[in-house]
Amino acid sequence: MLRCILFADVKNLRRCQLINWITFLLVVDVGLFLIFLQALAATYDGFLTHKQMTQVRGLLGGYSLVDHGGMWADTFLITQCVAYLMGKYSFAYFSLSGFGLLVAMFVVWILLFVKIYSPMGAKKPEAHVHHGRITPAGWIHILYAAPATWVILMTYLGMSTPRITNLDMIITSLVLTPWTILGVMKFNRYWHFDKTSMNQVIVTLVVIWAVTVWKVW
């Protein structure tokens, strides 16, 4: 059964282009540069490391940039995954639906920061949000996250040429699995994997793999 799922589109393999390494490297460079800019902004803000938070800000609680599992997932998983997809497939970047989806992703991420993350940051200051506001590192993260989410969503929505292969669909979901877990984790002794975090991980993974099975079946 697994072999059938992975290779059900063998007849379309001739139409599947090889990866464009120039595009791949360009996307990786841009993604890592945006993460680097987050680190610079967090350093200037006194939130790069927990030690810096303690010494510069006088804060014991809260989370620095390097505490965030999501930052490490972006650095070593998401950037490379998005670069691979963009290097191998042509997406509907400039279509009305594609552009509309990009705008929607920026709106969603900004709303997440304003309505959810900022109030949380008022209680537990973080590199991206603290004292009830979005920091420069937070705005840079939005600039990174919205396009990355855009490409991944277009992958699942079938907005590519040629069609995403079953294998690449599964690979994408495999990459998103540890990202889902790391996204809620903080490498800090003050953080605990509570029920809310667990429910968030479970719901996200169920959605990802339900869509994956539906797409490749």
C-alpha cells in the first residue's frame, strides 16, 4: 500500500522538473538572512539569550530568541523545505488567488501577534513580543513566516506546476511534524509542556496528516 501511495503518480514523473539549485540557494539565503536580522534585532533589544535578558533587562522569567524552538525549526527545517519546494515547482505566485492567499497570510500572522502573542508577551516577555507590543524581531518574523506559510499552503492546495508528487507531499508533512512540536517548545527551565501546548500540537498534527492522506490517497 505504501508503495502505491508513494508512486501512484509515476506516469507523471517525466513532467517533474529537477530542482533549480539557484532558486533553492537564493531562498535559503533570504530565509536565513531574515532569521539573522531577528537575531540582530533581539540583541539590540536585549532578548537574544536568557543571560542577556537577565543582565540587560533584569528579567528572570520570559523567553529569549534562542529559547524558542520555533526559531531553530525555521533555521534548520522550514527554510530548507520552502526552498526545496520553490526550487522544484512553479507556484501560482502572481495569480489572483496566489496573491490573495499571500495577503491573507500576512493578515493572519499580524492578527496572531496582535490578538494572541502580544497579550501573552505582556505576561511573559519574549523576543518577538513584550510589554504589550510587537518588537522589531517580531515584525521581521512576520516577514519570514507569512511567505513561508504561503508556499506551504499552496503546496497542500495543489497550486503548483507540475503537480506536487505524493512523495514530496509526505516529505513536507514529515518536516512539519517536528516543526509543530518545536514551535511550542521553549528551551528554558521556566517552560513546561502543558495541556494547552499538547492540545495545540495534537490538533495541528491531526490536520496536517489528515490533509496529507486525503491528497495522496
